[in-house]
Amino acid sequence: MSKTCKFILEYKETIGNINLNFDNCNPPKHTIKRFVRLLKEIDDVRVEKMIDYPLEEIIVIAFLAVLGNANGWNDIANFGKEKEKWLRKFLKLEHGIPSHDTFERVFSLINSRELEAVTVAFVSENIDKIRKAMKTGKGVKRLICVDGKEAKGTGRKYGTEEEIRNLQTLHVYDASYGICLYSELINKKTNEIPVAQRILETIALKDAVVTFDALNTQKKTISTIITQKGSYVGALKGNHEIFESEVVNLFSEDVKKDIKDKGDNYFKTLEKSHNRVETRRFYLSTNVKWFADLKEWAKLKSFICYEKTSFDIVTKKEYKEVRHYISNLTDVELCADAIRGHWGVENLLHWHLDANFSEDDNSTMNKVAFNNISIINKMVLSLMKLAQPIIGKFSIRSLRKKFAWGTEDNLAKVLNAFDDEMIIEAISNANKK
């Protein structure tokens, strides 16, 4: 059983046993008002006398438009115009709906860190309240994944066909709760390392396991995690060629057989999906004293060998993949969970941003505007995961379309799906029974 907190799975199970009726309901005004109240913490750098559209109205419209399947500035403005009468239930809109140019221009002026702090706080507050009502998550490890993403449609220059490097974004993703904690643009891939270190310095990592790819397996990064009282599982690859080769040599067939036979530091999973049988084997060794640079890698206690074998039932072909990791943990099952969980940043964040929010097709060339609308995308993604077990068996894409195409009752129903007060009351009533 997984030892990191799987909040979303537990949440789905809890909600599945509760009868929540959102039919003929009104939009949860207090939820929107709480978001607006948080948005007031963002500094508006525009000249006050020239402002027609309050900042919080622009962001709320964009947020609701993204909920409603908008994937660009034109979509956002068009959504606002189509839903203007409905939006006036909780927004004043004294000057109507801004144009698409206004949305893009204002988003290019917003401080990304302030916007992200607000959106993360909004989602985190919802989840924290629900988690406490469910009485879950105590004594388990959070999983924090550090990974970069490339926006493939952004590599152009104004007024020219000349290609420039696509925008790169570093994500720090809480895989336990499905929240992207930090998104920071980087100019080059090599700049990801100090950016990750700086961000990790600001995070309380007690009771958390931080995972990262080989690029971020750096002495200073690991030292930062330990200083912040966290644990780590980091990949080894060609950028530490000698280190990797020494660990590879450590896991000889005889050593792996010995680990497997003893059982304590061996973990195996077997899964079948899409005509494939996948076997994953994890071997952990605490034999680290031989490593010459041991003292330079903070609290290094173990090496892990991960083997994945995929057998295609149709073609009868077998594929094998072997990777190696370092960690300050000595629990093989916890390390295995962290290694597998790290893929969540690809499958549960990056894939959705491209497949369901069309970020690869977003040609916004202003870096700040792109980053800020991406922050809204990530907020919507987190909230939609809370809505899924309530609304029904809908994909993220289908849920967004349901919000976009639906009647006012449908719009209210989706919004109520992340109304923490209503959900907590339902969970509390169910617990009393």
C-alpha cells in the first residue's frame, strides 16, 4: 500500500458514499467572494485614474472562462460576453466585458508570484478544510515533485518568422494533493538548477519527500532539502557519469538476488493495462560507506535500482528499462512510491496542460502573460479534480465543456462542486451516521 498521501483517491471514495444533490442550486457566492477577497492582495500596477476594469473582475472572468473551456484571450473575452448576464450575479461589471487585448495586456502586468500565491492559497484552503473533515493525511508523507516543462508554441519573435527558444517553466508540484505550488519561467534549461534551489529554500518540507530528475541531483539542492527538514529521492544519469557508473556496478546480479532473497529492501509491483503487463522491481541498498564523496551528499543513506519490464501481449515483445536513484530514505516501499509518484508531474500536470488546456498551442509571446494564464490553468485543473467525483464520470475536458455549454443550473453545479462549506457539511453529516 502506498505510504504517501493519496488525497484525491480517498476523496473520491468518501464522496462516492455521500448523496450530494446540487440540482437547482445557485452559484456559491461566498466561494467567489473569498477568491475576490484574496485577489485584492495582488498589486495593480496600472494608473488608477485610467482603470475601467478592476483587476479582480478581469481575473475572475478569466478563471471562470478557463473553467468553461477557454484556451486563449479571444476565448476568454467571448465567454465573458456570452455569460455577462450570469456574471453580474457576483461581479459589478460597470464597464462590461474587457476586450481580448485588454485581458492579455493586464495579464502581462500581473506579478506572477502574487497571483500564484493567491491561487494556491484558494485551492489549499479548500483541500485543507476537506481533508480535516475527512480526518485523513495524518502521519503520512507529502510528495513534492520538481520538474521542468517546455511550451512548444511560444518560440517566435514579434513581427518575424524567426524561431527562438520555447518558454521553459519549472514546476514544483505537490502530487499528494494535486496542486502546483510554484511555476517559474526560466530562460535556459541550465538555469533550472539555481531556480529549483531558490524555491526549495522557501518551502517547509517537514514530512515531505522531494523527487527530481537527474538534472537537479545536485549537492546544493539536496543540502537545501535536508536543511528544510525534508527527504529526497533523486535520479542519477549521465550528468554524474562516474557516480552513476559506480552505483550501476553496485547492483550486480548477485547483489540484486541477495536483496531479493532477504526481502526487506525489495519491492515488486505487477500491473496489466492496454495489452501490456508491466513488472516493476525496486532494489534498495544501504551499502553507502564505500562511496568516496559520501560526506558531500547530505544525509545520503541509500542507493536504489529500479527495473521496469513491459511485455506486450499482442506483439509478444518485451521492453526493459533500468534507472538508479539516491536517497536519505531506507524504506524501499516509500522510495518506490516516490519514484512512481514523480511521474505524476508529467501525467497529472504537464499532460493535462497540453492535452486539455492546449498550452502547446498557446502562441502568447509575452512571457509574463503566458505564465499567468498558465497559473490560472493549473488552479482550474486542481479544482476540476475536486469536482470529478461529485459531478460524475467526466474527464477534465468534458467537465470544462459541461461548464461552458451548460445552463445556469449546470454552471452553478460545477461551481458548487468545490464549495468547501457544502462538502464539509455533507461529510460531517455522513460521519455522524
